[in-house]
Amino acid sequence: MSLLMSQPKTEIPSNAVAVAFFDPPAVRPGEGAVYRVSLNALEESVVWPEKLNAPPELGFRAGGHGQMMLFNGTNFLPHTAFNYHLRAPRVGRFTVPEFTVTVDGKPVTVPAAEFSVVDSPPASMAPAQGLVLEVPETNLYAGQAIKVRVLLGPSASGQLQTLMQVQLNGEGVLVDQAAGRQQVGPVRRGAGVVAAYIYETVLTPLQTGKLTVFAQGFSAGSRYFGPMPGAGRPRPVPVNLLQFTLLDSEPVELQVRPLPRQGELPGFTGAIGSFSLEPPRLMADPLQAGETVKLSVTVRGESNVGRLAAPPPPQVPDWQVFAATPEVSPPPSPFGVPGRQPPLAQGSATFVYTLIPLTTAARATPPIPFSYFDPKRAVYVDLTIPAVPVSVLPGEKGGDLRVLGQADRRSEESEKEPGLSGLAPGPGLAAATLAPVQRRPWFLLVQLAPAAAFFGLWAWDRRRRFLEQHPEVVLRRGARRALRRQRRALQRAARAGDARRFGEAAVAAMQAACAPHYPADPRALVGTDVLPLLRGVAQTSSLPYRGFPIRSFDQAGTACRLEVGDTAGWKPALRSLGSPVPALGCEISGLGPGELSIRDGTVAFEQLKQCCAGATKEQAVITQEPASAALRRGEREERREEFAEGAAEVARRFFVLTDAARFRPGGADAKELLALQPELEKVLEVMESRL
């Protein structure tokens, strides 16, 4: 805690200030320059525009951008910089107008900057300083590690500067930060050799295709106090406390190809480059069965061998081989102090395998498959670790130790992680859209499907319970289907002129329509069962009331009508009325044999009492209406009576002729039934309306 408390604090200015300028401010036509913008704010708090409002003929190209913390003696201050590269096309003056950026939600104005292109710039105006990214080769394979260098030469005044926070930027590349190394050494510039700051690291492309990478870093003068290599005796480099400046390099384009699948050898673990194998060393010989022994294997190569994956252990019956553990020892420092500098790229790696002999029949260690890919020849090279002769003596405990190897192989097979299969030989189904499933319109309907299914089950169960309590609904539905089926059959028979089938279908239709009223099986019904129902159905099927009018009038032009539930009991009594009935407006209730109670009205109803004496329902109502309406109603009632009688006669003839044709073949001619089809259709329509 005391160590944390002793660290300087980070001071974030409340008002950010932006500085913009061209480096250098004047150049010749065709020379390049750098447009630099710096702010005293954190980079993550700056909202930078995607495109600057700069003259298009300058060809602005975005360069590096980064942040570092400056120490002012007491606190750390943030420093963020943005670089843009341009090239002057012609002589003239160019201006980048001021623009506004957002820092911590507050607007900050970046001042305008002027740039001049002249034929003869001042001699004191040095060109912009930049970095040089050296890549030994640009045609690479995916996964091939290469050593790259970032160079910073001396300034125009000859002062040597150092770099801080060096990084390589680019999509699809991996930089090994642990392999980085920095030094000051001689580099060739033109015809001479100068001292330069050198940063070396290892770069590995991960994607295929064209990749672009560039380097960037902050320079702040020289902070190096070691000897200066070069001609003459070593001399110290003076310290120059310059302001930090973000430098970057020109982009380098890499062409990356995938590794070929054809010709891949066993034991390939991703090693790409040129490698050699030293003879393996066995730590002990002879051995006892069941005793562990170490096998050391050293691999040397040009690339970063320290990142090399060890070959997988083989599965053999006489040996139990465990996975190797790497042992990497850093090479001596170029400055003569071991461990002072991290290694750039290990030139060798040692893998130590642990082996256990399971039987005395083992005469040599098992060979370990290993291979690598040579990018220069574009082939896979076999570098299998050879077997080492060994003598195995019987163990002290004895027994068959091969069971251990079998158990180990079973455990490895069970712990093997599933992997992706290869590409399909042909294209699959085409996708109409790349939108996820949850954003498609039909996804909401799929979510509502369980609720709809639950509602459907509830409705089905509710309907099932209703039909269970009302079986007559099922009977009427079945009778309606049977009636329609027989009607279609009789229509076909009528078109074909088949009188026998026509009569049988008509009788079956009437039986099916009357069966739910008993209930009974339709085939068990005979004419005497169908005719009574047919008369009642014909009389009451289309009536809005149940009753028969009293066709007697008074002097006021009105008539009285008696309504009861069943016409069979009081119809004869109405026909026996001989005297007119006066206009009435009362209600008679409490019907019984010989007595009526009057709720409203004081007129004596002796004759109506006699009419209602035979009624069997609980209520009779006397109403008055105009005489014309009574006449029309009476006419309709007469027509219904006539239709009922006719329907009963039609049904009787069908039953008689059908039974006669069935029981007395040749005794009756059923062809006359075909002429009754129109009347039969009307009767069946009325019967179907009551189901």
C-alpha cells in the first residue's frame, strides 16, 4: 500500500488544449510532410472525426495515433497525438481550417494550420522525421513468424533519439511483445553508416490475403547512456529533453498465403521455417520396468523457436509417454550482461519427455513424429525424433504394467475435445438474409405458438366436456351428416333413373333425420314412427310463434288469437266456435282442466275457457291484432296445414312403396316415386332445419 501511495498522481486537465502544425511547414513540390495534432487529454476521451476538412489535392492519409503519460516532476499528464501524411502537388499555400472535436463531452477547437509549397524552402527547415519499418520478406504464409526492425536515425542536428511505446499496427497480424529487443547500432544510410535506434521484434501474420502494417512510437530525444558504436572510441550521448513527438513509418504491404493441405506430415504442430534436430539424450540407461526416465530433445531454427509447440507424445503398447515440457534458456546479452535484455527470438528450444517402460521387451524409446513446413521450398519436411536404444530390466514389484498404458489411452480418448469437420464438398442451402433468428418477423409468431397450442387444448377440452354433458348435439350432428349423405345418394339415383335406389335413399334420409328425436337407431324406425314427427315438424318449423288464430271478427275490425304450446289439444275446440269473440287485451294464466285465472280485463271468457280446457301447457295468451293481419296469418296457417298433410302423404307413399318393393318383389312399381323428388326435397329441407 505504501508503494502505491508513493506513486505520482495522474492529473487530467479540466480544459483540454489542442495544438496543430505541419512538419515541416514548407517543402518543395513533390515532397512529403506530416500534419500533427496533439491534445493534453486521454485518447479514449477524444471523439475524433473520420475525415478532416483538408484540401483534397494534398491527399491526406491517416497515420499513427496514440497516447503516453508525461511526467512534469510531480504528476503524470496525458498526451495524445494524431498524425496525417500528405504530399505537396504544386507551389502554393494551403490551409487546414479549424475544426471541433469532443473531449469528455466538451467541444475543443483545433486551430487552423498553414502549409507552404515553395521552390526553395529555407535551408534551416529540416524534413519531417519518421520511422523505417524493415521487413525481410513480404510474401509469407499464415503463421510464419519473421523478425522485423523499426529504425530511428539521428535528427538533422545529428542527435540520437530513442523511442517509447513502439508498436506495430495492422489488421490480421500478431506481434510478440515478449520477443522485443532494443539497441543502438550502426545502420547504412545512403553511402555511409550512421548510428540509429533499433527496435527488433517478431511479427506473425494470422490472416490470408493482403495485409498492411506500419510502426509508430514516441520520440523524446536521447535517453541512452551506453557507448556509441561506430568509428573512433565510444563516447556518451548527451541528454536532450525534447517534447514527445509521435513518429510513424510508411505502411508495408504483406501478401499472406494459406498453408497447403496437401502433403502435410504427421507431427506437424505449426512450425514454419527452417529447423534442425540435435540427437536426443536419455537421462538413464539401463532402466527398470515401471521406472520414469527423461528424454531431452533440442530443436534449433531461424525463427522464434521459443514459441514452438512440442510434438504430441505417441501412443505405443510398450511405453507410456507424457506430454513434453519446454525448457528455454535465454542467450547471452549482446552487451555482455546476462539477462539484461530479453531475447529477440530463441534460436533453440529443448523439450523434455517423461517416459515409462511397461515391459522388458522394449529395446528402444518410441520415435516421436515431428515435421515442419519450409516456406522457401513450399513443402513439409519430416523431422521425426529418432528412437534411442535402451535396456529395460524387470521391475521390483513385477506384474503387467501395460494396463497403465491402456488406461492412459482410454482417458485421453475420453478427454479428446471435439473439433470442427472439414468443409462440405458442395454448397449448402442459401440464406435469404444474415439477420439473426430473433430479429426476423416470424420469430414473434413462433413465440406465440406455445400459447396458441395451450389455448387450443383448453378449447378442445371445453368442447369435449360440453359434448359429454349434451350427447344430443353429437346425435344431431351425425344425423345431419347422414341426411346430407343420403340426399346426395338419392339425387344421383334420380339422375340415373334408378327408382329402387331413389326410394331407399329417401327412406334412409327420413329415418336419419327422425332418429335423434327418439333417440333410436335410424334403421329401426318405420313409417308409423316418422309420420307423427313429420306432421309436427312441418307445422312448426318456420313459425315465429306456436298456436292457431281465431278467425272471428268484431265490429272494431280486430281479431283475437290464442297461443299455447301444443296445438293438438285445442285445435278442434277452436273450429267449434260459432260466435264472434270481442276485442280483448288480457292475459290468462294458470291453465288447468276447466279453470282459468284472469290477470287483466273484466270481460267474461266462457267460450275461451271451453277452448282452453283441453290445453296441456302452463300458459295461454290472448292477444288482439288487426283483422287484415289475422287473415294473412290464417292463410299461412292453412298453407302450412296443407304442406304438413302433403309431407305426411309423401313420406307414407315412400315407406309403402319401398316396403312393398322390398318384401314383395314385382308387386309394386317404385318408378312413380321419381316424380315426387321436388316435394321430397322440400320435406328433407324442413327436416334438416330441425336438426
